[in-house]
Amino acid sequence: MFYDLHCHTGGISRCCKAPYDKIIDMAKEYGYEGMVITNHFTEVDLNEFGEEKFVEMYIEEYNKCRAYGEKVGINVLFGAEITVSYNIDVHLVIYGVTPQFLRDNPRLPLLSQKEIYEACHKYGCLLINAHPFRLGMTIQDVNYLDGVEVNCHAKFGDCHEKELTQFAKDHGLALTCGCDYHADTRKPTGGTYLPDNILTNTDLVNYLKTSDTFHIKVDDPVTLEVYEVVAKTRM
Ligand SMILES: [Zn+2]
Ligand SMILES: [Zn+2]
């Protein structure tokens, strides 16, 4: 099954230019069979709405996505993209998110990478460094990462596929790919191929944790080439 493992919806991610139903329709139109909603989860949101309210808004947006996905025939899973400030902004994508995980850990954007990683593992989630080589960002401590992401956001230039594939191999990490679609760039085409039996959040986590090989489709924002990579990253 072909998934977009990184996308946003306008109800939570204010930088996203379209509501959830348009985003899901677009994914369906462009051949995705599944997607993980990874809306922004930031300190600014927590301060603006209050922790409890923001977490409930966040869960509600996902529930709407999931229900709409069921209606139109696309499998929608629950993720998150946490913005943390460690001298520079760092974006960390979490897979396997549950309402309980967020309700018990509303202050994720204020935690260290190690604390986020430990919270994720306690709740059966995985931590992925989103677009680590994007301008102004750096890759985080590999001791507290489950994977790295090739990100095809059309506004940010090089997706660094080659360096990230090598990095995942060097460190035995999962390699993921997502479009980071915000409805303000050309249509999404990149993503990750998953086996047909990956249907739930738990399936996705188990697959990313244990698979030794990852199959991604890169939509290179610079060359505009679309190509596939099959990378064995674990011995
Ligand atoms: Zn990001
Ligand atoms: Zn994003």
C-alpha cells in the first residue's frame, strides 16, 4: 500500500491551506491508499488554547480525518509533528499516536529529545527526525531516534535523499518518506510503500521498528524527478 507518512490539515496546522476533507480527497486522487496525519503540535498552540483544550482539538481533528478517510476509502492513521527548540527549531514526527498518549504527554514540545523518545516508547510510539537536513536544521541524537525522514515539501529545496538513505544505513534506522503536503505547493506524489497488512497505528509502528528494508518514492523538489529507492538499512 502506498502511504503519505507526513501531511497536515488546516483545522490544526494553520500553515496548511486546506481543510481535512480536501487534503484527503487530494491524496485519494493522487493514488495514495493511506496517509498519516502529522499535524503540527507546538508550544505556541499549547499557550494559545491551553494544554487540555489543544490536545482535545488535536484528537478531534484526527477523528474527523479518520472518519472521512473511511468514507472515501483511504486508510488514515494518527501521527504528530512536534516542534521543539533546541537552540534551533527541530521537527520530530511521532507514529503510533493515541489519544491517551497525547492526554498524558501534552507538554511534548517542552521536553528534551531523550524525554520525548522515552515517552514515545513507553506508549508504543516511534520517534522520527523529520527533514533533518532542511536549511537551518541539524540531525538529532541517533541514540534517541527510530528513524529519519526524506521530506518532499516543494518549498524547501533539496530533500537530501542520498544522505538520509546512507545515514539510515549507517545507524540502522527506519527510512520514511512523506510529502509534508500543505496544499500550497504542487500536488503530492512522494511517499512510502508499506506491505498490504499494515492497517493500524500499531502495525505501522511494528513495521518501522522491525523491517530491515524500506521502499520509498521520492518526489525530488529540485529536479522534479520522481523515483523509487529500496534501501536495506538494518543488518
Ligand atoms: Zn516540519
Ligand atoms: Zn510537516
